[in-house]
Amino acid sequence: MIEAKDVSLIYQDGTVALKNINIEIKPGEMVYITGPSGSGKTSLLKLLMGMEYPTSGSLKVLGQTMKRGKGGRVRKLRKRIGPIFQEFKLIERRTALENVMMGMRFLGISPRKMKAEAISALKRVGLEHKIKAKVDHLSWGEAQRVAIARAVARKPVLLLADEPTGNLDQDNALNILHILNSFCDSNTAVVITTHATHLIENQENATYIRVKQGEISIERRGQSL
Amino acid sequence: MKTFFYNIGYFLLEASRTIRFNSLSNLFSVIGTGLILFLLGMVLTGWSVGNQLVQALEKEAEVSAYFKDDISEEQALDLVNTIQTIDGVQKAGYIDQTAAYEENKNMLGKEADILKLFEDNPFEAYIDVRINLNDMDAVIAKMSKLEGIEYVRDNREILNQLKGIVNALKIIGVLIALAVGVTTLIIISHMIRQGIYNNKDQINTLWLLGAPNGFVGFPFILAGTLLTLLGGALAAGLLSILMTKGYDQLSGYLMFLPFPPMEELRDKVCLLIIIISAGLGFVGSLFGITSIRKSN
């Protein structure tokens, strides 16, 4: 599903974000990327989302080689990914429901089914009472849950979440992690970056990628891994 | 295609949001486009009237062939038949001296009394030939060579001047149409770029979610086309008012000229302006969304 071989990412200003990393992520795998701020977690996720491209090495996501000049193919690939952005990237002046549906409109789903899936996703994240609320009027935590609903409603084969629990209280954070975890049962690979190591450290059946100064160490737990 | 039909409502809603988001600026663009298209409509009207005049004059293009002195009436009638067979001749008729006198008397109107000063009929018999204006030169050349024809009188100068005026009007029309087209394209593409800039975060998010360019760009194309159509409707409305109020007065002043019927001309010009506005809006919007592709 994801295959990175000796991947490095160096930004134009010379900042080395990632150094010769090697990762393999399989369908249904739960992956946590942890590390201090500025360690390269988000850079790694951006590579997987096609928001950045490797400076060297080879990276394949869902069979697609991620490299500059393949923008059209990468955009098609994104339809199969459920991204959750750190800064949410919700569309202003739209309701929570409209935002969730916006992520599904170009997937060829009928409007009725789209609406039903979007409402169901909002219910899953506990926002059934905010369906018609404009996202501009939501709290930080609620907005984050709309972003999560938008990603999961797409029924992606790969979920990429950048700090999805960053603005949530412990109960909501655990609930969100539980929801994201549940996707692994349907063979969706879930990759999450997080600071909240206390919420995930006891979890079995997961892969932990620790990023430090652009380098990674991998710990796999559980029988399927 | 399925995705497109599923999302028609969404596209319309997004287009209306784009329009409303920058409503004042868009309002001025609609007024500007409308006035430019109004100008184009005026030119098209002038063009249409000019063409109608030339066509009417072309149908009425007549030349007169005068006989040599020694020709008999029988020979003159033979010449009429010969002229009738020349390519480009619609009709040829023999006008005897009496008919020529009556014709000129009618033409002189109140001044006809002057003819009483002549003891004899001063007018000669001739052949009245109705021709196609485009074949005028060839027809006159052939007629002039016929045995028994002294000379051929034509109104070529007046017809050529009229044709020149209409041709100039056509050139001016094409230039104005070009200027209008380019100006409208610039206005619309600028408007669309502005809309894209205002919505750049949304566009970026849609890309990150995997939306294709067509999905992202179509609401902007729709908005641009709708705004230009509004401009076209404004122009059509102004033209309609102006033509309804002013056309009768103008044709009244120039009643000797064959003006086309107002309703027919007004409907045609207004429809054409609306079609042109939709076309320009669509093309202008396409230019506008190139900025999406560049930034993608």
C-alpha cells in the first residue's frame, strides 16, 4: 500500500526534513507517527498525500509512484485517500454537512447516498446536532471532527491524519482514535501523526514510527504485523 | 459525466456564491459588459440596415440602353430580346418616346411644367434593363457592343458609393466586434481570476481531496457565463427600448429608404447579442481558469 525506499525530503531552503527513510505499510495496518515538533512527521504525511515529492529515493502510494510531474495521476490517487489536515482545511461559509459532502462530490456517488453517508459520518464523530451549523461558528474541536467526518465519509483505502486529536479533550480524542482504528477492520490503512503518545502507547496491533531529526525508527506490535 | 449531472445543483450554487461574494465588482462588470455589448448591438443594427439598403438597391439596379438614330422599332424590339438573354439581366423592356416623356414628367413632379417649353417630345425611346448589381460591369460591356446601341447609361457611381459606405460600415463593424470581443474576454477572465483568487483556499482543499480540474473550474465558468449573459440581457434590453422608441422616428425621417421591419430586426439583434454574450462569457471564463491550471 505504501512503500518508501531511501526517501529523503530536502526543502528548497536547504532544510532536511527526512533522511533516507524506509517504510512499508500494508492494507489494514494502523500506523502512528510520533515525534517532537519539527521532527518531520508532517513532512512524511505530506509526502504520502502528494503535497510534497521525495528529493531522492522512491515512494509508492497505492501503487502510484510519487514524483514531480505526475500531478494528474497523484490527484486521481487522492480520491482514494481520506486526508485529515492539521489545519482542517474546511471550506468557510458552508455547513458541516456541506463540507463533508464536498469531499465526496467528485467520487461518482449519487446525491442521496452522498447525503446519507455524510450524515452518518457526522453522527459517528458526535456532530449530529451540528449538521446545519456553518463551520465558521464551530469550536476548534468541532471543526476538527468535521474534518475527520469528511475524510471517513469518503470510505478511503488509506486514511492519513495529521494530529487528528490535537484539539480534542481526552474522551473525544479516544472516540476519534477508536473511529479511525475501526477502519482497519475494512482493510483501510490508517496513518496518524500525533503528539498524544499517552493515548496510543498501550495499543497493540499497531505500528509506531518515531521520527527524530528526519530519521525514523519503527516498532511493530501485534500478530498481523 | 455521471458526476457532472449529480452536481449540477452544486455547480449552480457555487457559481451564485462566486457572483455574490464579490457582488459590487461583479455588478460593475455586468454593466460594463452590457454597455459594450450594447455598442456592438448598435453596430449590428446599422450593419443590418445598411445591408438591407444595398440589397434593395441591388434589386432596383437599372441601366438604360439608348439606340442609334437610324434604328427601327422592330430592330429595337429585337435588341430587347437579345439583351434579355445576357447573363445578369433580370428584365428588359422597351420604353417608347411617349412612355419616356410620361416617366420624366412624373419624375419632375411640380417642375414638369418646364416640359411645355418644348415643341416636340425631347426624350428618346430606350430599353429599361434591370440587372444584378454584381454583374453590372459585364452586362454593360456586352450591351454596349450590340449593333444598334448608341450608349448605355448607368447609375454605377451612386451604387458604387453606396456599396462603399456599406463596406466601410462592415469593416467598422468587424473592428468594433473585435474590440468588443477582446474587451469582454479581458473583463470576464479578470473577473474569473478574481473569483479564483478569492476562493484559492477552497480550490486548494478540493485538489487535496482529489477533485479534478473540471469539477473545480466549472462553477467559475458558469459564473462567468452567467455574468456575461446578464450583461447581454442588459444590452438586449437597452437595444429593445431604443429600437422600439427610435426606429419609427428614424425610418420616418428617411422614409424613401427601405428599412427592414423593426420587430424582426430588434428580435434578431437582441437574440444575437445574447448568444454572443454567452459565447464570450464561456471563452472568457476558460481564459480565466487557466490561472487554476498554472497554479496546479
